[in-house]
Amino acid sequence: QNSREMEQGQEEGQQLKYDNFDGDVYLKAFYEGKLECNSCFLHSYGEFYSQFSDASIELLNFGAGPTILQLIASARKLSRYVHADYGKMNRAIVERWWKNEPGAFDWREYIRYYLKFEGRSGTDEEVAEREESMRRLTEAVVYCDVFADEVMPRGYEGPYDVVCSLSCLDWICTSTEALGRSIEKLSRLLKNGGYLMLECSIAAEDHGLPERGVDNMDECHVIHTKPGYIPCNHAIGGFKYDGQLVENLTTYKKLMQSCGLTMVHQYEHKYNDPANHYTDIIAIMIGKKP
């Protein structure tokens, strides 16, 4: 077995563990009552989507997990939304919301906040109207697998105006090479002139932050000081992570360029959730296809 085959098996093994991921626990830990922690991301998404005309874009949310922040931020600009995730439970959670079934996660706090960000009042009626519009715009909730030859099921291969993959690739790719291959596959799903949005943890050296160790990765994320695949031993939503791939912004820019993309937008946030002892540097990077 050559090194490429061994690496592929490791990547697939990391992804297969998501069968144990409990999306309900994840939402309760990181989204329920956590608007303040996540509002900065809504601002950055909204700033990006503000360049588009209303009802003009087709959006694929790839490896989206059980969350719909992208849909909240882009709803007014969408003509079509496809939610894709590897995890069966994550898809079921989003379908529960999509079909307005009992027990669905309540996103109204986030929708109300974003309506106010748009300059609206955020009344109960406006929230209900926007949420119903979001459900209508959602075309499908489907399976995806970035390590497969065909990453999307037939009928959903695109091309799309925007493909986003948020806090996904850095948790399932085990090397810079694997990350590059994944970015290349996602870039194929874009229309000419389309955008790929990635959200990943980055090395704190890009920010000139003081050095911190990684010895407490069994308890929480830390601010990473150096690029690399950092082993960890903590669990989120019932899934125990082997590690996280952390790179610097220069590497992401090079990987995008190798796929023919030009980085056109870049946002960075220090995510801090004291209740979960969770601190990280998160970057949102957007590349454009010629």
C-alpha cells in the first residue's frame, strides 16, 4: 500500500467517525443561547452576500452539519439553496427544521438578529415570513463526501454561484495535500465567476499573538501558534476528534491559486465561548473562479 492510499484511508476513517456525531448535542452546546458568540460570522457572511442582487444566486452549503447560518445570511439573495452533509443525523436535524416538524432547533433568535442587521425591525411577523421563505428556497438536504470521486449525488453536481464549506475541511483532512485535493474538488462545482467560501481555524502566527501550547487540547481548542496537523483528544457532539489541520493564510491562498481561484475576500475572528472553554482563531476565505 503506497503512502497516497494510506493517507486516503486515514482521511476516510476520520470522516466515517461522524456516524457518531450527535448534532443535537452540538447545537445545544454551540448555538443555543450563543448568538453573541456567532453574530460576528453572520456579519461577515452578510457583508459578502450584500454584493449580489436579490434572488440571484444558487448556493451549495457543503459539509454544513446541522446548522443553517449560511441560509439565514443569504436568504434574500438566493434563488436556490442545497444543504449537503456526510452525517445522517445532521441531515435529519436540518430536514426537521425544513419540514417544520416538532422538536426542530429554533433558529428564530438568529433570524431576528439578522433581520435587524439588514435594517429591519425584526418583528415576530417578519421572522415568520423570513423563515418560511428560507424553507421555500431550500431545494434539498443531501449526502456529500469530499473524499469520493463524485462528491455530490446526481442532480446536485452544480454548477453553483457560491459553494461554502465552513469548519469542515480542517477537521476531516489530515494533511495539506488532502486539503488541497478537497478544495480542488469543491472548485469544480462552481460556475465560471463563482465563489468558494471556506471557514477554517488558522495559525495564530498570522496575528502576531503570543505563543500558547496545545497540551490542553483534551479540554478545548486553543489558539494555534504553528501550522500542522495538531493531535487532540476532545469530543464535540459525541464525536472524538483525532486532530485538526491548522494552516496559515498564505497556504490557503496558494491552495486556492493552484485550483485557479483568486482570493478576493478574507475575514478573521477570534471565537471565544467561555462556557465551553473554547477559543480559536477562525478565518473566512473566499476565492473566485475566473
